[in-house]
Amino acid sequence: MKKLMTAAALAAGLSSPAIAGENDVTLQLQWVTQAQFAGYYVALDQGFYEAEGLDVTILPGGPDIAPPQVLAGGGADVMLNWMPSALAAREKGLPVVNIAQPFKTSGLMLTCWKDSGIESVADFPGKTIGVWFFGNEYPFLSWMAQEGIPTEGGEDGVTVLKQGFNVDPLLQRQADCISTMTYNEYGQVLDAGVSPDELITFMYEDQGVATLEDGIYALEENLEDPVFVDKMVRFVRASMEGWKWAEENPEAAAGIVLDNDETGAQTEAAQVRMMGEIAKLTAGSNGALDPADYQRTVDTLLAGGSDPVISAEPVGAWTSIITDAALN
């Protein structure tokens, strides 16, 4: 990246600090445009990035987009990712580093039919449970390992259904439980006409196996570049300003998200509801990663029995350099 920037600067006859690209940031989202990412769209819409001298491009994600691959290929400067996925990628050789953590609390849960006979985790064996993959399966697999529940099916284990990013397996009775987020799929189940009284939910937070979600990650080598670091400091500072504005103005933030949804797939009611739930997850975070939250995530992932998500304590997987400068 530094070589490309230097070459571009020389070609244009420029000298520092007017290096081409030093104010350009491309962010790869983890999923499609929705209120889950409201803080970044708000920062763009309200001019917070512009005030920091940044030109920010936000790339929506989707079912066929893996943010770590985009980052590795140079398609983005930073990505949003769940920490289990990021740490697994790092152990496999992709040196991603958490530079900020806007989400303090996990929104992940299992939503189950009450009439399936499930009242507690002890009732999971013999049941079919929908689980998201592409890196999202790691918290569930670690949870089951800690509970001593096999995931290969049978009377003593659970049958894992590879769940698409929808709630059909529950509604169609293909699964007893499915993965849901407090801010998205749970609401979709209710919108389908299911009463909350018909459901029982298991929050990963309540089970003590919650892992950090929606962190901001960059490549380790780029963090050795002072120009890139300065750019990230400004990006994180403006992004957190966007998140706090979104928390305080949820309906307006939802409207900004809708304005940026080029697919037209989102509805105002769903985005307002989502923003209300998202605000609960970002509340209490100033963007700095809490070392205790990080360690809880690592400990959960290491406690995976014979098949842990990560096999060793990560080294250098996060840094406070960016947030220390951005928030002080």
C-alpha cells in the first residue's frame, strides 16, 4: 500500500502531506446496508468524516462477501467482523488487528419453539438447531463444547442445520431453534405472526459465552505506516461520533440508513426497530476495546474441547494505539 501511495505521489509530482489516498478510506461492512451499521452512514451523512478531512466509501456486504478476503485482497482499508471470525482468520495466517470496538454487547441468541420441549440448554440434545456459518458458527460450537454437547446429531447431541440468513427453518419447522440477532431475525419471526409467548430465547450474553461482534479491523502491516495510522485515528473518531449521534437519534439514524439502501429492500419500521436494538449494543462503548471483553472472547473460543476455534492465545490481535489517539 505504501509503495502504491508513494508511486502515485511521485507520478503526480506531489510531496507530503498531500500524498494521494492519505484521506481516502474504504470500509467493508459485514452485511447488507441496515441499521446494524448506522454509525458509519450517520458519520458520512452528517459530515463527521468530512470534518476529519476524510473521503469515506462504505461497501455493503452480503451472503457471498467475506470481509477478511476483501481486506486481504486490498479491496478495503478496514472491515467490520465478529471477533471469533477475525481471530480464526488471524490464526490461519491473515494478520488482522482489532483497532476499535463500537459494540459493547452481543446481540446473538437462539430462538426456539416452546412446544419443542426446550426449557433450558440441557434440553438441546436430540434437537435440530439452525446455525449460521462463514465464521458465525464459532460462538455456537464453542458453547456446545463447553456444555459437553456433541454437534454431530444423535440422541445425546444436536443436529446442526446450516442456516441461511433467514428465519425459514424455524417457521417451516425444519429446526427446533435457529440463530437470531436481537435486532434483526427475532423481529422477522414476530413479523411472521409468531407470538413471543410461543418462543423461548437463549442470549449468548446470559449463557456466559458471548463474544465480541462488529469490531473494526485493519491489516497489521498497514498499522506500521504512520500515514495510515493517522487516517484510522480520524476515521475511528468520526465513526464513534456517528454512533453516539445514532444512539441519541434512532429514528433519524434509521432514515439515513434507508437513504443509503440502494436495493430498496429495507423498510422504515424494520430499520427503526433495528436501530433501537442496536443502540443497546453500542451503549457503554466509546470505541475502545475493553481488555476484559477481549479476554472473555478468547477464553470462550479456546474452550472448544477437541476442536477449539483457536488453538492458542492470540498475540498482537488488537491494539489501543488508534483509540488512544482518537479518544484522548
